Amino acid sequence: MLPPVAILAGGLATRLRPITEKVPKVLVPVAGKPFLDHQLALLRREGITRAVLCVGHLGEMVQRDFGDGSAHGVKLEYSFDGPVLLGTGGALKRALPMLGEKFFVLYGDSYLPIPFGPVAEFFAQSGRAGLMTVFQNEGRYDTSNVVFGDGEIKVYDKKNKLPEMRHIDYGLSLFKASAFDEWPGDKTFDLADVMQRLVAQKQLAGYEVKQRFYEIGSHAGLAELEGLLGGAKGGG
């Protein structure tokens, strides 16, 4: 059985305003359905049976609309940030009791049509504390931010661009819960910080995928995915 998936869905989604002023990003309509509907259909197809939604801004709306996930074939649980937004890392730290010893992490705006099973298998064999999927982006779909080679992430930096960065963080990762041991609870921190520390410790495996990613983090990305899923009549 594949590990559960933590879906990071707590951000303010400022790039999608005004759409996201009254609706959280995962509920933004794509091809006639909330985006989360498409995400869960993809997860179910890949054999994922359980997901934990890390929610913050307007998270109650997500829980109201999707409930326990029984209508979507994936058991859903919810981990709320609370009064302070915890960032992607802090949200995962809070959700650890629900996630167990090993789990996938998926960004709440990513649509990733790849097989999940081989990624989990590679992670198990790597013996590392974390794994990042990467795509040889060459700056096409977003800014490349990874130096990758020999099954390992050599450099990951979203702020400082290096000429040898040909890959990009694809949007799906895997972690052992122990990867978060050094990080404080109920504090705001970013998942990128966790990954960079794992890189420094040579504990972040890299798995290269060949299928491009889709996202709804921007209006352009939303329009592109609308075309893809709308053309497939709501399929994937």
C-alpha cells in the first residue's frame, strides 16, 4: 500500500486573485469541477487511499465541500494551521501525527500525471530521509531551481539562480517523519528550508520524471489546465 499524501493547501494564493479572495485555491473551478476533485481523481487512480489536507486560509470551506472524502474514494483528514499561517514546513510538522512515518507531499496547486508507485519504491530503496521529484525544465514552464545528478539533489535554491540548474522541483516529494525532527512545532517555516538542509546532509534523493507538470498557481497555468482537462471532458 502506498503511503498517504499531505496536500499543502493553506496558502493565500495571491497570484490568483481576485478568484481566491472568496474561495481557496483547491476549490477554484477547473473544467466544471473544483480543482481538488481532479487532484483526488488522479490520486485514486494511482492507488492512494488516504490524504491529509493541510489547510489555513478558508480551509473550512474545503472541509465543508469534501468532508471525509468518501464521495471521492480517498479518505480525507484535515490539519488546520490555526491563528497563524505556519508555512509549508510548519503545516507538515503539525500534520505529522496524522501522516505517520512516511508520506508523500503534494502542492495544492499541482496536477502531476505520473505513476506514484515507482517514486515510492525508489524512495524506499534510497534509504534517504527525503525525496524530490525533478523535471528537466530548462526554464520552460517556470524557473529551474535544481542541480540534479546521480539520483541525488546537489543544489536546490529558489532564490539564487545558477547556470547549471536545468531541473525544477516537480511538485511531488516523499519524507520520513524524522526529516522534521530538527524543526520546531507551531513555528512558521518553509518546506524549501527542510529540503535545503537535507541536501546539505546528503539526505535528499532525486527522482527524475519525464512528464511535464501542470499547475493552477497562476492565471496562465489555470487556463492551460482548463484546456487540458476540459478537452478530456473532466478526465485526466
